[in-house]
Amino acid sequence: MAEEYGFFNSVNGDRKYDMEQFATYFKQFLSNGIYHTNNVPALRVSHVSGMQTKLEPGSAYIEGYMYRNTEDIIFTHEAADPTNTRIDRIVLRLDRSVNARYIKAFVKKGTPATNPQPPALQRDDIVYEISLAQVRIEAGKTTISSVKDERLDPNVAGLVSSLITVPTEQFLDEWNAWMAEMNEKKEDYQAAWESWFNGIQNQIGVRLLTGSSEPSGAVAGDIWLKTV
């Protein structure tokens, strides 16, 4: 379909829209990410104790869909590997499959390794994930080692921001072009002004003189504007 449009009232069922069309419309205006107040993002992840982490309240926006968490959520991570360290992630997962249709927070378990890496985020036509934090679990430990905040990393999360921009470069180019034209023709404009002004003075019989000192050739009826 080359042309798309919406949204109009339906007459006898001739205008029907699904949520994906609304999401496609809304995601033109805002970037994916976490909502914030004065650049302080919500949905903070912290270590509680042992193998538990906590997700604080907050809101997010993913691919035109909204997410809101109104109270603390406690996650329990799987026990540490006896040999190798692993890195889990706390993610927000948009799942557009028919059996899901949600955005929820999950623990995304990493793979134990001698040089552990956080699990890759899934981003396709069905699932889109953003990462809130990395959770490091050292080999053989009974408590979480560290939590790395990822909310401000635009590659995996980031803050919601407007996608609407003003073409300031175009405006500046047009302004500069206009100023250049004015500078090129300023002598012509000056001559035209002086011709008009002198004509007006002759018509009304009054001369307007300017200068920092009283003009020597002034006569009765002249107007002197003193400049400083």
C-alpha cells in the first residue's frame, strides 16, 4: 500500500484499525526509552539482598506502546554457577505476539563464562527489549556482586525524547542568503532612501539635519537631531 492514512470514523465497518497502526503513528513522535523527571530516570534497579534485585516504579515507551510500573517489583535470580561468573540483565520486553501482547519486566539470564557477557537484547518484528541494568553474579557466590545501571545508555535503553525537530540549518541558510543580498544592494537601498527623503523634505519645506554639533548651515525651520 503506497498511501496510508487515519484515523477516521467507521461507516458500516469501512474504517477499522488495529493497535499496531496506532503504535506506528505514535512512534513517529517519541524515541524508545524511559521517562524521566529533570533528567533523572525512573525504573531504577538495585540489589536487595542475596540473589534478589528490586525494580522501582516508573514508566517507559517502546515502539509506540506504553509501560507503567506502580510499585516495587522483586526479582529472584537463579543460583550462581559453581565454576563461572555470569551477567544477567533486567529488561523491559515488548512482546507483540498474539499470546502475549504486553510490556513486562523480566530477568534475562546470562551465560556463565570465564569472560562473561550480558545476554543480547532481542529486537525484531515481534519482540523488542530495552535493558535497565546488568546484574553480575560471581561463580559460587550466594549473593549478587554488583548492579550496573544501563538506563542512560541509548544503545540499550536511554531516555524518552521528542523526534520532532526544527530545521534550524535551513532557516539559518535562508537568513544568511537574505543578509548577503541586503549587503550587496545596500548602496542601492541607501541611494533610494536618500532620494525619497530629500524629496519629502523639499515637499514639506523642512530639512532634517543630524550631527553631534549644531550644523553651521542651519536656517529657520530646520530640525536638528543631535547624535551622541
